[in-house]
Amino acid sequence: MPVAFKKQLSEVLKDGFVLKRAVFQSCLELYPMAEWNVLMAKMNTLNRFKKKNNDFIRRFTAGVKIVEVDNTGRLLIPKDLINFAGISKEIVLSSAVNIIEVWDKEQYEQAIEDTTMDFAALAEEVMGDNQDEDGIS
């Protein structure tokens, strides 16, 4: 993990992380433990007597691993997650608001390139009506 990244994450490093398969992309999601706990609290509100909810929880948490950054700044990614994400050699760590995405470098660049053409329309659709109480977006 790059030194600058470790400095930014210094407060959460001691608590560890949860590493899991992403839902929509062939990448991994690295959750600081506090963020994971918030997400699990939301999951615990789902009615487990509904098959759809049970199926979602099972699939969402499949392959979840608790991981820690070692003293040399390395994070060991389990083999099954490396295979899922198609990580071959180089990786990209990408901030995704409250989590970090872990990508194979070539797949990340392809994903960014694939969405570049549509990004303006996507930004307008997702954020266009998202104003705070002062009318500022």
C-alpha cells in the first residue's frame, strides 16, 4: 500500500478491513471495519424469512475476508479474490467514497474508458437533481 495512502488511512488501519467481491464490477471492495459494521447493521434489518433477502445476503457476503495491513504496508489478497478480480500483476486502488476498490490495472483502465463517453450524461442523471437545502449541488 503506498505510503501516502497509509497516512490517509492511519486512523482505520488498526481496526482492519473487510475485502469482498464487488457487486457490479470485476473488482474487489475494501471496507474499513467501521464502514463494514454500518453496512452489516443495515443488513441485519432485512427479514431473513424472505427468500430474496436470504439469497441477497448470501451472495453479497460470499467470499468475504477480514484482512489487515502488515507492518511493511502490505495487504494480502486471498487467491480466490485475486481470481475473481482477474488480478494479474499490477493493481489500482481507487477511492469509491467510503470504500476502496481494488482493480487489476488493465481492467480498471478499460472500465474507465468504457464509461468516459457516457460520463456527462451519467453525471447529469445521477447528480443533476441532487441539491442541498441551499439549492447548491
